[in-house]
Amino acid sequence: MSTLLLLSMERAGSTALFPSDSKFRKTQLGFLRAARAARRTGAAPSLDDAIRALAANRPEAEGYLDEASLPLNRLRLLIALDALMVEGSVGRAAARMGLGTPAMSRLLKQIRDLYGDPILVRTARGMVPTPFAETLRLRLRALAAEAQDLLEPSLPGAGPAGADRGWPGNRRPIVEAPPLALRGAAPPEGGPGPAAFARKLAAIGPRAEPRQRLARAIATIGAGTGRSRALSTEESEDALGIVLSGEADPVQIGAFLVAFQHRGVTASELAGLAAAARARAGALPTGGSVADLDWPVYLSPKSRFEPWFLLAARLVGRTGARVLLHGFGRDREGHDRLGAACARLGIPAAASLDAAGRALDRGGIVFLPIEAFAPKLRDLLGLYQLLEMRSPLSHVVHLLDPLGARASLLGAAPSAHRTLHRDAARILGCLNIGILPHTRDVAEARPNRAALIQRLVAGRPTELRLPAMPIERLDLPSGMSAADYLEAVWHRQAMDAYPRRVVLDTAALALTVLREEEAPGALISLRDEIEALWR
């Protein structure tokens, strides 16, 4: 039975408990090889049989595990998943567990098959856990930390304070504050180990002072790779709520935003941040009856392209759908280019959420500046001028949905951001959303480029692929400003194929999202419907 236990341990990845060059490891591996050979010959897998098989040097083949050992085989997946979540890298997790990178990759594949979830997705900032994986993080850390304590009962500082150090059975089961990091060989000299650090953060409870709770959030996300974790949706909502309510120290605000931006925000965190911003702005519940389509339009001050999406929004409004545009669009000189363009195209501006709702009832479309419903958030976005970098709030504004529309049409540049917004919107309860690729984070089609559009259709994630349709772009006519040209295209006084196709495609995609269309030919028929309204 000892040999069977060793065989189960090897299949469970437990041989990494011994250094690769130790006598114990070599002896263990020898017994494992012997056990496989004995099992293959049908001999009883006793210790004596294992030794005889090893001495005879019989041919070996991979053994198999009986049903009783399957729980051990699955247990190794949890330990591997914990290492992957902490390290955020297959290579580093493999090194931590004493495995090769290919072996860890195979374990990750088994984990994905077990849960039916990607678990970790590759992005520009490394391997990022999925929202589902984030829900497992603390339970995995607690399990792994407890297992390590049980295997190392004499480890200094292990277990809760005041526990009996002599016998692990006297300790309370499952640590109350799982350490955020994997335990190293020894804690830093003169400093607390991961477990002590986690207990210190856990001592700051939900009834602590606001600045203390915000400090805990900053420490949780800002400790660096392998020593931090993502905030839960509730934790991130509480943290931004403290900032928006004016209870945070200015230094904390900068540290909070920079730490988030440096590490990268997860879908669960983004959902919490958006929930806090929506609550502070007085946003209506998602899926209400005031607006049909939410269309965020937050333009960079560096933006110089024509806002053709405004023409598309007007056409969608002609179908009977109520379209809410919200955002900002001032250039570096402070000129409100977006507000001026809306005025020229006959899109009214509202000064409050109530005014926006009334405008939708009258004309089917309205522009709501962010200053009218979330002035504090607008001020925080203005910190870009001091930091010269974006913050997670640049993502949050796309999920504000102030009037709780039935569907949303967003734009995001990197593909990882499109997936991030989709998953966060799903957590927030949004059922229908379309996220278009665009360099300036606004929903507008680009027919000259192939596009992968992330969608939620009745709450179900899906994708829509659009091929490239090259169209010649004409130069702006001499003597005509960009605003003049925008108005000329709208009134069909300038016949330019490229902006016309941009407008038709964008409006058709908006209707695709609104009507939950998934049929391959739906986009073509909707484009024809929109074109008929533009005559």
C-alpha cells in the first residue's frame, strides 16, 4: 500500500515536495518506477514486489490509477490553479511547483476542461484570470495555505496567533485570512510573511473608517505580482464609493488609480467600480423603459476624426428607438467639439437625467454631458493631465448607462478591453451589448478593416466577425471645415462613399444589438432599412 500511495502522489504532482537532487526524491522515483512495473505484471503492489521489480529492471510503462485515487488526481489541479492565479504566469507557476512548463501547461488544460472555462486568458499585460476564476481565488488560497500548514507543522508563524505550535490538529481548520502570496522558503528578514500580511488586511473590516478600507484595497491590489489579488466586486464598489463621496485622502486617490492601472483591472473589479459610479450618479436600473440604446461617446482630447457615429445615432432614432448619447468631447484648447457637432445635427443636449428622459420622449435622441450627471467622476478623469496616463475610470464611463437602457453599444481599442467590458457588463446585469473595435473608444464601424465584435445576446456571450470592405477615402474639400463637411454628408450635399458606409454600418450594428439579431444576413437587411431612412 505504501507503493500505491507513492504512485498516487506522483500522479498528483507531489514528487515536487522533494528537491530533484535529493536522496528522498531519487528513492521515491525508483519506487514509483518499480510500482508501475509490478502493476504491469499483475503482481501485488507491495513494497517487496516493488523492490524486486526495480532490481530486475523490467520494462516499464505508464501505470493507471484506480477510482479510489481519482480525488488525489484532482486535488493536484487545485494546487496548480492556486499557483497559476498567484503567479499569473505558467512559467513562474511551474517553477514554484517544481514542474516543467509543458507539465504546467497540461495541468492548465485539464483545469480548463474540468471547469469549462478558460481560467486564464493571455493579454498584453500577461495571463489574466477570468471572472469565474476570480471567484475561486480566496478559496484556493485558503486551501493551499491550510495544506502547507498541515505538511509543515513546525513552520515559524504558521497558523493563527496563539495556536498550539506542537501539533497541527489543535489548530482551527482553514485559515481565516488566506495569504495573498505563495509562501517562500522564509519570510523577509525583519518583515511579516504573506500570512501575517493577509491577517493584517483582514483585520480591517467593513465597519472600519472609510480611509482604512480604501487603504486595504490599495494594499491588496498594489503589492506586486505574486503578492496581490484582485478585489471582489463588492470591495471595488466600496473603494470607489469612498473616493466619489469625498472621504478619501488625495494621496489615496492617486495611489488607488495608479495601482489599478499598473496592475490592470479585472472584469469583476470593473463591474464594482461601475456599480459605485452608477449609484453615485443616480443611474436607473438596467433594462428599464426610459431609453432603448445606451451609446457612450467619450472622446479623447487628441481626437481629430469626424464623429460620423452621430449621424448613425440619428438614423437609429428614426427607427423609433430612443438613443441616449452620453460623454464628453473637448479638445486640448477646451472647445466642445462634440457638443457643437450635436447642435449642428439637431441633437438636443440635456442638463440632467430627468431632462434627458423627457427629451427622449419628444425626439428619440439626446446628448447628456457627463458633467450633468457625474461631475465628480468627470473631475477624476481630469487627473489625466497630471498623470499623463489613463485610469480604470476610462473603462468605467462606458458602463455608466445612466438611464438603464435595454441595450448598449460601446467602442474599445484593444481586443482585451472589449472582452473586459463585455464580461463586466454581464456581471452588472446587462443582457444585450455590442462592443466595436475603434482606436478612440467610441462605437463606430470601420469598413476598411476586418472587425471582431464582442456581444451579449440575451445575456449570452457571442461574437460577430465582419470582413474588410476597402473603400476609397476622399480628402476634405478645400475651404470646408470638418464640421461643415459632417453636416453636408448628413444632408446628402456631399456624396462621399466612405463616411456614408461608416454611418450605414454603424447604424445597422446598433439595430443588430437592439433587436438581438444573430442571423448571418441580418446586417445586410438592416443596412438596407437604415439607407431607406436616409433618403
